[in-house]
Amino acid sequence: MRNCIFCRIIAGEIPSVKVYEDELVLAFMDISPITFGHTLVIPKEHHTSTATIPENIAGRMFRVGARIGVAMKRGLDADGYNFHLSDGTTAGQVVMHSHLHIVPRWTDDGFHWNWRQLNYESDEAKMEILEKIQKHFKLENQPGDEPAEEE
């Protein structure tokens, strides 16, 4: 995709600080890190949604991300790391090329995810939501299934 900044980074048109690269994925340091060492892992194929990434590529993204997280803990003496992936603008995705954030974390880094916690009104309300999700859940494509699509 010509207009995609991540595709341009993959093509070498925009410089990046590469952490790792193979035939399927590229990992590079985020230019606006949450904490120092914050790295992105992206598929080399252009996918705007995780729903369209082939399983072998998605698996590689998470495997590489986990290995980078371990390297962050060891090399940066981090206390842990976060994986973060947003799918769609409503979820906070800014660059429309799927990407996995690996964020090294320290006990005193001062960063806090701004999450809230809700309670279901009833077990029935929870089960109604569960049924809606399960009705549309597909793990892998079988003959006759259509591929996952963005909505």
C-alpha cells in the first residue's frame, strides 16, 4: 500500500531502527515510545485488521513479540512487558496496518493503562453476550467457510 507508513518502512523508503526482521515480520522501535524500548512488530504483508492476517504470520508476530519481551526484561532489566494490539479506529488503531506493541515495563515507570472495569447486570445478560460472540466465532477456515472479514 503506497500510502501506508509501515509499508514504506518495510520497503526501506522511511528509516527505522530495526530490532528484528525475517521473511514474514519486521520489528522496529516506536518513534513515540510509551517507555524506552517500546517496539512494534508488523506483518510484512499489508493487513489493516488482525482478522485477515494468515495464521502463520500472526503466530510469528506473537512469537517474535514474546522473544523481544524476554530480551527487554533481560537487556533493559525490565520488570515485565505488555503486548498491546488495537484493531480498528474505535479501539485506538492509528496506523491502518496491523501492529503489535511490545512495551517494556518497570514498577516505577509511571505509565498506567486507563482501563475501567464493568459488572454484568446479571448472569443472563452475560450469557446473552456470550451467545452472540459464539454464534460468529470461527477458529480456522474449513472447506466451504468464508475467510474472516473486517466489519
